Amino acid sequence: MDDTFHITIIGAGLGGLCLAQSLRHAGIRFDVFERDDALDQRAQGYRIRIDAAGQHALSRAWTPEMDSIFHLAVSQATPNARFLDTNLVPVNAQAPDSWQEDGGPHDVSIHRQTLRELLMTGIEDRVHFGQAFEHYESIDDDRLRVALGNETSIETDVLVGADGVNSRVRAQLAPMAAPTTTGAVCIYGKTTPSSRAGLPEGTHVILADGCAAILEDMRFRSDLPSIAQGHGCRLSHVDDYLYWALVGTRWRLGLPDDLSVDARPFLARIAMTWHPTLRDALCDGDGTGIAMLPIRLGRPDVAWPRGRVTLLGDAIHAMSPAGGRGANTALEDAASLAAALARTSGCRDLSSALESYDTAMRARGHEAIAVSQAGTERLSGV
């Protein structure tokens, strides 16, 4: 382990944990601080699609053995997409450019919590829960003091904000980079596999008037937890489910300003004339697993002073989920930042390494946001 410098990561989401694994692989000291009290304290979504770039970033972050477990953990269902109207009649449409179907490694889908558990393997002692970021300040020789909750603090050489769209690190580093609202909303949830009766196997994109819905069968190996445990990895059992998400503008969907309300009455109205199978999928259950979130766009164009603080993932380039690029771009950020840090010869080079990373990250973020916006427009016209 390299004792010359230390990295502090704020946020134990996918990007933050992937960075931690990558730093571990490079022999660089680090600590991760997460405001939640546990990895599973709050729901953060269900199915997540990992493209070729995301898979490559993960393979660089952990061992070949962990990579094999990852590929056992992905959904066993057919990933290819079918485009249908609201009566389940096939229509001609083109998938977003970021959905890899041919000519390379296929996109895979995995349960988000399972991926977080995989990324925790071997670094449990370096991830500190119940520690909210408060602020940072520069001290002698470019080191930083990071203030956390419970009146604790840590001294570090580099601070990385991987704390999501509401990033507190970004709020201090680059307040003008706060994400902008788009007027679009994503409603997502999951239901029992029986709700897919009448649907062929695979991913289904439902094209409606002014909105689009995505439904995907998620099927997992029942023996996965025992296999993972044999390799020192603790994974929770996940039942099969039908994942769904709906994207559209707030005004076209008739949604209220307060998105924390019960979504079921709005879903019932939206899908009132849709095929019964689709209505059942969206409206089944007690509504506790349904979330409505505004779609916001990050501002990777906003610069900040050169120094020892940087950002990754949604903290700087939040985007629409329609293109499937958000989490993958965060994973790419993590791999890129770890590689830049690994190339340094000591603390003296850290600011230059971060500047090089920032330049590449901004370009990657701009491209991913554009692709995601194009995917939103292609699927739903919003």
C-alpha cells in the first residue's frame, strides 16, 4: 500500500465504491464516507443496465474472480429490446445509440443493490457509514481537512465528491454547477414476474403519446448467494421481478409538483387505455416500491479552481436515464480517476493528475448527457 498520499471519497454509491475498488487494486490508501447508516438503508432503484464501457471499468477495478461472480449475478433473461405500442403491437423504432445489441459485448442488467454488495467486497473496513460530509478546508502543503458529522474530521490529500445529484461537495467546490431541471420525470418500480403474462421474454419499450415505458424481466440464479459466499462475497438473495420505468414530462403525465405522493392514481390514469397486461404491471402492488424522480442535467461545463478536490458521476454530470449512460459514465469516471492517481509519483503530482482527469471527465460527461437526451427524445419525444 502506497503511504505517500490518501484519498477521501464521499458517497458509497456505484461510482464511489468502484473508485474505492480501483484504488485498492492500485495500492492507494483511501476511505469512503457515506451518510446512510447502512448499505441497504434506502432504496436507490432496481435494475441497472451495464454497457461495454461500464463492464470494462468494473473488470479493471476488481479481480478476474470477482468479474466472474459479477457475470453470474446479472439477469439471465434475454436482453434484446422489442418496441411495442400501448396495445402491445410491434412498431418500428430504433433503440438509443448507447444500447449495445450487436458488434460487441452485450449490455447486461443487474440488481443495483447486488452490484453495490459486490463492490463492497474486501473493502468493508474502509467504508464508513453514518458519516455525512459537512465541508472541507485547505491546510498546510495542499492537504485538506474534511469535516464530517458527529464533529469528526479527517486529513487527506485528495477529496472526491461521489455523493450524487445533491452533492454537498459540489455545492462547496462549484456551486454554479448545480444540475438544471428539465421538466421530465422518471417513474419506476417493480412487480411480480406473473405480471409479465402475455409479454414475450426480454426487454420491452412501450411507445405512448408523449411518454415511453420500459419493462424488463429480471431473473437471477437461485444459487448465487452460496456461490458468492464460497469466494468471500456476501450477496443478498433477490427474487425475480419485472422492472418497469416510465419517462415523460410532468405536464404531459399530469403529475403534481410534489413527487413524493402516492404514484398509483397517476399511473392508473396514464395507463387507463393501455393493454391490461401493461396496466397490471404498472399498477400492481401497494405502491411502496414506486418512486417518482425529476430528471435533471448536470453542468460539467462549469469549471472550478485547480486543486485537490474533484467530482465524479451524478455529482457533476447527472442525466436522463433514457440513454442508460448515467451509472456507466460514473464507473468510467472511477476507472479514469484511479488510473490518473496511479500514474503519479507522489503528492507533488496530484493536482496535475486531477486536472488531467477533470478534462477527460468533462468531455465524457458532455457526450453522455447528449446521448441520454437524444435517447429521451427518441423514445418519448420529451
